Amino acid sequence: MTYLLALLGLALLMAWQRHLHLGRYRTVRSRRVGWLTAELRYRDFMEAPNQEAYPEPREERLVVWRLFGFVVYVRRRSVALPSQCDARINHISERDFDARFENDFRLTAW
């Protein structure tokens, strides 16, 4: 019984961690089929490849599958943006660089 409670606690802790991590992304599209929900999530950010380098603008998208509201699968893709985007990183639309992503991560596929 103790092992079962420990496993349940670990599963809840991991679900809470995923929930907090996904909170940094904005849901762009969502589909629901019965108990399964598929979401396309998006965010722009600045990332430094290493400590000495200047941060580069990037766009990241996630495909998230949820069953009964719990995350069961996450796929992630990230692409580099042109360097002139760093000045307007908070004003970039999810449609601006849609063509740089694979078909599964494009808005037109959703």
C-alpha cells in the first residue's frame, strides 16, 4: 500500500510539473475527440546558445495530447528566427513564421 501511495504521489508531482511548464505556452489551436484533446501551443523567447553568446530569438511549438485533462504526450519543435526579430520578440504573431515548421506544427494543418 505504501508503494502504491508513493507512485501516486510521484505521478501527481510530475503532472503538476508539466502543468506549470505548459503555462509558459499559449494555446493557439485545440481539437477534442471524446476524452482526448489535442492542442497546439506556442511561445517566442530569447535563448543564448552558451554563456558568452548573445541571445538569439526562437519560436517553439508543442503538440500536446491530453486524456481526461491530463497530459499524456508532448512533441516539441523549435526554430531560429531572424536576428532582426529580437527587438520585437513580444509582438511576433504565430502566423509570421509558420512556414518554418513541419506540417504537424503548422497552423494550416490544424
